[in-house]
Amino acid sequence: MTTTIAQAGFVKVTSPYPEEQELMEPGLTAPTPQKAAQLRQKASQWLSRAQKELHDAIFARDGSEAGLDRFASARAELDSAEAWALRVAEAFSKRRD
């Protein structure tokens, strides 16, 4: 989940929402059961939103440049959410070992 802060040509510069900056490095968080549950819930919510955005983008495609951009953006967001969810899972599975 990101927000665009600047745009230069075709390259967009993005940064995480403030409440999710802590989530970018799940391995650095305190290994409490509450923190693990919180991070898993946020990962699940991010994945759900990204999947919905991709679904909406797929069915709204009309062949226009804006439609293609929306699809590409939604696909990239889902990829980011999936990668981060895997990082969360790995961070907490290593602590249990």
C-alpha cells in the first residue's frame, strides 16, 4: 500500500502510508504473540485490498491507456502485498525455530 508523492514522466515515486512504515521490516519488530497477530492481520488486509483492486482493474479494462495503467498499478500492488506477507511469515517462523 503506497501513496504517490511525486510523478516524473512515467516513473512514479511512492512511499508507504505512515501507519505502515513499521511494517516494511517485520523482522525488526518485537517477537510478541500480539505483534505477530497484528502484523498477520495487516498483511491479510493489504492482500485483500490489493486483490480487490486487481479484480476491479481486470473487469474494468477497456483498452485505454488509463485502463492499462490501472491494471499495471493494481498488479504491482498485489505483488508488493504478497512479497511483504511472505516476509512477515518468514520473520515469525524463524523466531519459533
